[in-house]
Amino acid sequence: MAFGNADSYARFMGRFSEPLAPAFLDTVRTPADGLLLDVGCGPGVLTDVLVQRYGADRVAAVDPTPDFVAAARRRLPEADVRQGIAEELPWETDTVAASYAQLVVHFMSDPRRGIAEMARVTRPGGPVAACVWDHGGGRGPLSAFWSAVDELDLGARDGDRLSMGSREGDLPRLFGDAGLVDVEHGQLAVTVPMASFDEWWAPFEEPAGSAGDYLATRTPQQRAELRDLLRTRFPDEPFDLTVWVWTATGRSTSR
């Protein structure tokens, strides 16, 4: 299941996405004027940074999940937050100065079409930017969890969407396929302090996301076995966890 609850998202992924947002935005040459669109905004993590930097009157956002839309509207009541999908953005062609997609490309039902839609609504020459966790390279927030699952339950995540589009080179290829030009790509790291293994593990008990889907199908004994294996892979004392994203930025072309 995707995250459908803003509070669950904040506890599970927000601890990583919140510090990522300003670093990701720093990789984009944001235009001095015009509307800035956050696609797949979730509860408004990147949207908030856009509002802080450029003002609510320049910021719009869209997400398909009603609870996320409501949370983003509460957080940023002056921004234009709408419900909708990346593959059918509710903005006219060439009406956006720049568009961004933080940690959402691999959740799109059709990533190429979603990026192409971002290019469509972005005015010619404007930047289209995205980032995804390096799940494919084993450096994402869920990598340790799924590595342990693979050891105990090989084949359990065949077809896992999180690995799709999240390996080195995937984003720039996708951008090229969607018609963007002058595509640049790179990587960013986010380091998050953890007080203990229990603090790291606690959000995995949430009934949300791919990890929640997997754990919901396992017995208490299987969940305990997985937790105990993971405990051996982290320090007993506080530790820092560093995770990585792949980034890509391209320019929209005239149509």
C-alpha cells in the first residue's frame, strides 16, 4: 500500500524527507518568477520549503491521496494545493515556471507519462526536477529492512515497485524518454541521527507502505525473527544513518 495517512508518513519517511527537501531544492536553478509546482507533494514537505523561499503566492502542489492533500492544506493554507495525479496534471500547458517531484517517481503508475506531464505544464526552458531514493543500489531508508527480508524470505518482494526507476541512470533515461533536454543528474546524501535501534525500528510497525504490507502478511514469530536479525546489524548506542537519492533535472522544450 502507498502511504495514505500523513501522520504515518511523518513518522516513517518524514524523518528523512524533511532534511532532504532543502538539499534537493538547492540542486535546481529555480526561476526568479512564475509558478512553482510540487508534484506528488504528500503532506507538503517540499512544498513548505518552496513557500519559505519563494512565498505561497508562487507555489502550487498536487497529490492523489486525500489525507495528504488535507494535511498539506492545513500546513500551507495560502498555497494552491489540489488533488490529482501526475499523469494528468490539472494545469494548462506552459503555465508553470518549474516543476519538482521529490520521492514520488517510483509511485507513479506511468513514470514516463508523469514526467512528460511535468514537462508539458512547465514553460519552455523551465526546469523539471526529480529525486528518488537509491533503493536499487541498497542505499535507501528501506534498504537494510529489505536486505534482511531477502535473507529470511527470499523472493518475497518480487516485483517490488521501490526498485523501479531508482537505480543509477534510471532517472536521466526517464527524463530523456519524456522529452526533456539538457538533463543533468547526480546524487545527494541525508544523514539522520537515531537514538537507538528501537527508534529506527518503531515506524516499521506502522500499517503503511511496502514494509507495512509485507509485515502484515507475516506471523508474530516471523516479525520478531526479522526484527532480531536487524538488531544485530545496528549499534547498541546512538548512531547516524546516511541514505542517498539520485537526482535529475532537465529543461522543458517549446511545443
